[in-house]
Amino acid sequence: MSPADSSKYFTPLKPVEAQFVVKHSRFIAWLISVTTRAAIDEALESRCKKFPDATHHCFAWRIGFDNKLQAFSSDAGEPAGTAGKPILQALGARHLTNTLCVVTRYFGGTKLGTGGLIRAYAAAAFAAIGQARLIPVFPVTALRLSYDYVFAGAMEKVFHQIHARVRSQDFTDRITCLIEIHRDSVEPACALLKDASAGRLHLEIIS
């Protein structure tokens, strides 16, 4: 089974931006793929620098999978619950993870009220999501493999079959590589790898 077929989560392939105006207030939503808190902080800093005169930079993010999924939102000065929460709910509704959404607002002089703000920030987030090309993401396990050159062709076929991502390869007296595979397919994948190397595979599960 393909990891893409069994994935419950998605992330944007590349950053996208969407904007619209409500009662002269301009909302600019930015959606980007992130995997670490450091990447989130860097992205937020760059966004604030891009629009230094904006009234608010409200945001939400989700990282990880299942019971290890982390999420956070910020109203950034808007009334509590009117900005960060609807952005976060939009991410959850589309099953996004490893994703940050920042909605920058330029106040237009007319107050929108609590309901108006919630609708505006949610609409901004959904607009960006709607413009994004979403790709499936899934939890992975890293395997370190070492095998003889005679098995290189057979191992490459298995890599393709199990949808492995090769992170590194070294070619010395043996081939040593680090691959990532879908966490749910570790047991059958290891069996296929061992069969392809006639049982002469050194295999270590890293994470």
C-alpha cells in the first residue's frame, strides 16, 4: 500500500498567499510548510519584516502526527479567540500538519466585531489553503542499511516498492545507506529488504 494512499495528513507543496478586503480591512494569508519550531520562528520573523506596518500578524501552526501532534495559535493583539483559533480550525479541517498559516491584517478603520473577525480570519486561512497544492505527509521511521554490491539492483527495486526516501548513501567495501519509510510499514518493509539481500543485510532501526 502506498504511504500516500494511507496518509491522513497533508502539507502545502510550496508557500502560497491569498488576500481579500472586508470593510476596508485587508487580510493577507500566508501558508507554508514547516517541520520545526525554529522554522516557525524564522518564518514569523520574515513575515513581520515583510509587512512591518501591519496592524496584526495572527497565526496558527500544527506539527507532527496523531498523539504527538502539536498545535498552537496566537491572536496577536486581536480579541481573544477571534483570530488564531479560527486559523487553527481551518488547518485542522483540511487535515494539515507541518504547516504554518499567518494572516496579516491592515485595519481599515471599521471594527468588524467578534463574529466578523472570526469569519474574516477563517476565510483568509481557507482562501490560502484553497490555492495551495496539498501533498500527503506521514510519520516516518529511519533505517540504516549495509549490504553487498551484488544486491544493489534488488535493493533498489525494494526501495521503490516500499516508497523509501534515501537520505544518504556511502560506497566503500559495502553499500551503506540511510532511508526513511512509512512508520506503519516497517515490519513488512524489513522483511522485503532482508529477502532482497538473501539475509545478508545489516539493518538498524534509527527512529
